[in-house]
Amino acid sequence: MRIGMKNGMEEEALYRAGIDYLLDWYDLNQRILPWRQNPKPYYVWISEIMLQQTRVEAVRRYFERFIAKLPEVGALAAVSEDLLFKLWEGLGYYTRARNLKKAAEIMVRDYGGEVPGDYKILLSLPGIGSYTAGAVASIGFGLPEPAVDGNVLRVMKRMAGSFDDISKASVKKRLEEQIRDMIPKDRPGDYNQALMELGATVCIPNGKPLCEACPVMHLCRTFYSGAWQQIPVKAAGKKERQIRERTVFVLKREDRYGIRKREEKGLLAGLWELPGTENRLGIEEAGNYLKKLGYAVKDMTPLGEAKHIFSHMEWHMTGYLADLGEDEKTESAGNPEFVKDSEAYGEGIPGVCFFHGEEIIRKYSLPSAFDAYKKQFLKEKDDQDSEF
């Protein structure tokens, strides 16, 4: 169903009528962003991957830190996983970082260490879908390719007054085809960014759109109908998140703290973590649990409760600071090689390595799920941001 629309050809004509208005508006209103000021293909690629699931305001600092350490494809391909994750720390969804490195390795091997300027090749690389391929191709290389994300779908479907379900792949593909047919060949990157920018700042996802600031308000069917709360249509498809109870330990041995690596599969795969176990343990249960694993616990201090929300799961955590004595188990740990042992994995505490808090801050990435508890050893150094 479309308000005032008879067919797709009319819809496309409406989109075409808005091109010059959008570009003029973008010239005057675009936000100043580091990857826009210097739209090198590598910069565009890194920024677009970072912007997935993350707000623009948060990405600026991470982008600048990342580029300072890994300024080109070759450096990204050669970076150690620990440093890569440290640079990514705070952005979450670490699979994105892994895919960046995998794609960079392919670029070094097959494309001379450069981001390839071909839409189909970009689309074949790990972690790059049609939106990112279109963004890199159009912004980084000036190629007339669409870059359709949620912002663009919302802007275009509201403009057309369309009740198409934007969760359907066919709807996105059709819009990509329409934009590919009409995108201005002299400014494809600016046109795509104008649509993104309008969706992010004016035709916003949550709350009433700021129609009075919109350059295509006079063309917008949804503005005239007042149906902004119904458009865009997106079928409900998300399952209710599972709730998992966990107990988290900050293990302290003299002036060092214990961390370990998770398994190489599943949630937070291969990342460093504060050790813990399933279920919520009381302070006496938690102390007994550690003692059964061979740790000499001198003192236990409650650190309170915390919650972390993943896309499909919630961790409801309770934490304890465990002051450990000098025992056989803690003496056996203390270097990263120990965690490579097959016995280092599982829900128990084996595989813990002890480091000074400053060293953990400098070298190892701990997911934001542990933010409420890692501040215990972050106190050793107020600010490590300058290191990265």
C-alpha cells in the first residue's frame, strides 16, 4: 500500500525529484567527521564497520585511535589479535574486528595491500555486506553504487508514503536497484551520505521526525498524511532475550589481578575475561567454590550486582573481590601460554593469568560486560587512553 502512489515508477520519480534538494542540504548541514574530511577508501571502510551498532558520537574517538595505530591495510593485516581487540575495546561485537583483519589479509594477498575499488569484490570480503560495499565504493571511489541501511530505508519509505515491510530483503533490494538507476554519477558518495545524514539527524528513528528541517518535506507523502508513526513498517522478529545468572570474580594476588581467555567459539569467543561461573552465588558459596578449585582465599568482598545486555541475552551478575594467598594453583598461572592449555577453558576458574592492573589496561581487551568490576584494577592508572 502506498499513499498517493500508483506504482514503483511514480515512487522513483519522486525520489529523483528530491536529489538536488538533498545534495544542497547536505552541503550546508553535514556533520564534520574525520572519515569525511579525508574519505580514503580505507578510512571509509573502517568507519563504516565501526558505525554498525554504534553511535557516530562514540565512534569518533575509536576511529582516530585505531587509525593512529593501524594507518593502512598492511598494518591491519599484520596486527596481533590482542592489540586489535584492545583498539576495539568498548565498541563491542568483536566479530567485526576479526572480519576487518581477515579482509585486510585478503587485500594484502590479492590486491596489493589496497582496498579494492570494485563493488562485487568488496561484497565478497569478510564482514562486508551490500551497504558497506556501497558506502566504500561510492564515498571512497566515486562509483555509482547505492548504500542502503536502516536510515536510508526509513527516509525513502517515508518520502514515498510506503507501507512496504523494510525487514524483507526484497524491499531493500528493490530500493537499491532504484537508487542505482538514479544516483547522480558526479556525486554518488555525497548523495548516499545525504540520505544517511537526513535519517540520522532529521528523519530520526525514535520520536517525531523534525519535518520543518527536512529539505524534501514538500515532496514527502508521509508528512502530508501524518503517518510517521506507522512508516516505516518493520515486522516484529526479535526473540525475547534469555536471562543468564553469573558470578564474576576479581581475583587478586598481591598486586596482580587474574584474567583468562574464553573459548574460541560462542559468546565473546577468544576474548579475555574476568573469570566466573554460571549461577549467582552468595558470598559463602563463592568462597567455597574458589577453595574447591584450590585457591587459598584470604578475604572476600562483595562488589555488587550488574547487568549487561547482549543482542540475544542478558547477563545478570554478582561480583566478588577475592584476595588470594600463595597457593599451588595461582603459582602455576602467570603467563599467557598457560591459557592455551586445553584445561584452561570451561565454566570454572582454571587458566587464569595474573598481571598488574596497568599491564591489563595497556595490553589486554576486556569486554564492556565486565565494566562494573574491572574498575577494581583500573584504579592503578587513571587514564590509559593516551596509550591508544
